[in-house]
Amino acid sequence: MIGNASAQVPALATCTRSANLLACVDADGNAYSVNTVGNTLYLRGFEKAGQRYWAQTNSRFGQLTFFTGIASDGEAWVGYTRRVGWTTINRFSSSGGSSAKFTCSRITGC
């Protein structure tokens, strides 16, 4: 007997865009906005599951992007992304004890 298989497709976020600002809300009630000013990206959001607000700033210098963030529960994080050809080298660390270094390729993924 052959069983039926089905995949759940996540709902897409609903977004509004202006010249520099993108604001979105997804089906789970998470919300975020992205504002671009020159080589700096400002992200703000609300995480429904954790009931917390967060903000992150990304600053790009050539092939290197640094980011720092903070959440309303006090968690803070820092990291960077370095682009080398079609590969990115990524590293982050958070005050909650998480840290990682990983490499992603446009061809093979992360």
C-alpha cells in the first residue's frame, strides 16, 4: 500500500515597502522592518513566540558586514559575515551563550 505524503508550506509574510523601508508581518504574528541608509541596515522586530522586541544594526565595509543586536529580554549578540567569491564565512556570539561559525555557498548552501 502506498501512503499519502504531504508537505506543509509556510505562509508568506505580508509586506509594505517605501523607498528605504520594508515592513512585514507573517502568519504567526511576527513583525519586522528593514531600513537602509547608505551601507547600514537597521532591522527591528517583534518575536511572537518569545514575546520580545529586538533590534539589529548591520554595517557593511566592502566584503565584510558587522552586526550587533539587542532584545527586550536583555539578550545581545554580535557577529560578522565575510564574502569570499560565492562563499560567505559567518560568525556570531550571543549573551545567551550561543555562538557559531559556519560557511555558506551560493551553490551548496550552508
